[in-house]
Amino acid sequence: MRLRAQTDQVLAATVGARIQTLRLRNNISLETVALNAAISRQTLHLLLSQGKGTLINLIAVLRAIGELERLSSLVEEVLPSPIQVLRMEGKKRQRASGRRSAPDKAAVAQSRKSNSSDW
């Protein structure tokens, strides 16, 4: 299924239909799911038939039918790709830079005077 080509309403209805299929596969009645999810039967019906509901209700229904692990890919920490890690590190230094600060002219003149001998 191409998700980008689907409208939000179609995707929501598809998710509701999939949850309905999971409920039937587990042989759980609508009343039992609604009771265990602490929502009304009408709210459950809207979630399953039209995909209308809140994220909290969706989580509660998945928990009630024993399919909460289906959300695992959404709650896992998103790690950067190896390429992104390399870009974030930047360039590591291979050696010390060759630049040195320019010496003060007065200090150079003073050191030359002290190093010269009276010959």
C-alpha cells in the first residue's frame, strides 16, 4: 500500500478495518473491547468503522485486544543513520596546525639586544 498516495481519511479507515480484523481474529466482542478500553461502544464503532478517534483511544483498544506491540516501531528511539553520525562529527584533526601567532616586534627586538654580545 502506498501511504503517500492515500488521503488521511482512507488511511484512518484502513487502520480501523485492520483493528477490526485483529479483534475478530482474537474472537473478542465489541462490548468486551469497549469495556476493557474504558470507552463507549459508539466510540469504538467510530474508531473501527471510520477511523475516527483519539490516539489515546487507539492505544486503549490495541491494549484491550492484546495487540499493543504493533505500536513498537512508533515508540522506539529514532537513531541517526551512520552517514548522519559522520556528518555530525565533522572533520577530525589529523595533525596540529602549522599556524603560529606572530611574535610581538618589541619582544623580538628586546631578545636580540639581550643575546648580542659586546664584541
